[in-house]
Amino acid sequence: MIALAAVGACLGAVVFALIWRLAAPRPSALVQLGQFDALHSQPGSQRAGYDRLSVGPAGALEAAGMSGVLGRAGAWLTTELARRGITFTTLRQDLTLTGNTLEWALGRKLLAGVVGFLLVAATAVGLQVATNWSPPSGVTTVLALGAGVACSFLTDLEARRHAAARRQEFRRALGAYLDLVALEMAGSAAPAEALPNAARVGAGWPMALLRDTLWRANLSGVDQWDALTELGERIGVAELRDLGTLVRLVGRDGARVRQTLTARAATMRRRELAEAEGLAGQKDQSMRLAQVLIGFGFIVFISYPAIVAVLAF
């Protein structure tokens, strides 16, 4: 039964691969040329591990240190899914903060799925051989497929958890950065000077990322506020993404821009304080629940001999 299920799964995978290949979308040559230019428009980044730009399958694999069958499979999946409109926007934002690429993440998802599938299948075969127990038809295959899918999504949860921590760290640094920009502008500095000058103060990776973004914007002639907005979109920080829109609404008046930056920094501090208070409340509730459980266990421990003695009579 297990052998038949494995043969059927292999045949199904072959048929699915053939359909996937034959039914692939065929964009025009102009669209393909535009996609190629978009993938290779930005050179490989030399940053210290906190941001890697997508430079196509080859550059992405080299940046992530991937090679072999797994790396090529991740690059192939990225290309084929992108051709079908599946871009993993949220996952890309999380991976940008963790210093990894989408090709690397899809390669890990594929490896985790295969490992989960083989682990459950091998466990079922071992139990069948050891206990001579035969599960119903198809149950082992369904369980193995479910385990493979669950293991593949565990990699996304891990990336999301790390990205959430780094995104919170970036928000804290961004609030201080906006205050520094407002102070620079209060000293009669223009926004074009205040933005890079304030970014030179800090030594952490958020300030380094802001410095690198502003430096690239100056080299390419892009407006600095637009560059910061694009950075906020790329890493999933709404406060930075909306900053350029707010500045464009108030115009280029230095006083109004400074007031906008100060108000946004104060809003971010209040939000951070509210999140800290909420987290402290959650931990307090967890401690109270742990105390109740410990007290209940102690009561059961004390009363157990008496209950047993009463029931013995």
C-alpha cells in the first residue's frame, strides 16, 4: 500500500510538472525585456548583512551563499511564480529586514516540505513494519503531504518573527531620527542637509540603512523623501512609507516640515509606550495565571493523601 501510494505521488508530481511547464504564460518579448531590465537595474549591494537587493537569480543565490540543486530550485520557483503574478510581497519585506532573499526562502521552504513529507512517511512505514499495523488507504499520503505543507510554512513564521523584532527596532530608531532631523532644521539646515546629517549620528543598523538610502538617492538624483518612502514600502514600515506623503502635503516650508516631523516622532513614541504597556499587561496576566496554576497544584498535592484515605474506607 505504501509503495503504491509513493508511486502514485511520483506520477502525480510528474504530471503536475508537465502541466505547469506546458501551461506556462507566454508574455510578449517587450514584457520579458522589461522584466529583465527590472531585475538587473540595481547592482549587488555590499551592505553589512542588513539589506540585500534582488538582482536576479544568479546574484541572489550568490548573495545568500546558496548553490547546488536547492539553490537552483529556489531560483526556478521564484521565476515561475513571478511569471504567474505571485510575488510574496509580505515575505519579501520580511526577508529584506532579515538580510535574505526570496530565492533562499523558497529553497528553504522546499527543503522543509520534503523533509516533513519524508519524515512522516518513514515513521508510518516503520510503525507498519514494527507493529504489523496497516493504516487505511491514502491516510499516510495525506498525513505526509500535510506535514510537508506545515513544515514549509514554519520557515515563513520564523522569518516573520525575526522581521517583526527588527521592524520594531527600526521604528524606535526612526522616532529618534525624526527628532534629530527636526533639530537640524531648527538650526537653519535645509532638509537636503538635515536628513543625511541626522543619519550620521547613530551607529546601529537602522541608521546605517538610512544613510545608505540617502547616499544612493543623492547619487541617482532621486528625491530624498521619495527614497525614504520607497524604503518604508520595501521593509514594511508604514511610518516611514507615509512620511514622504506627509511632507509633500505640507509643501517645502521648513517650519511646517519640522512641525510635521516633530508630531510624527511624538506619535511614534506614544505608540511605542502603548505597546510596551500592553506587553507588560500581557506578561502580568501570564504571571497571575502561573500563580493560580501553582496554587491549584499545591492544593491537589496536599489534599490527595486525605482523599485517598477517605476513599479507602
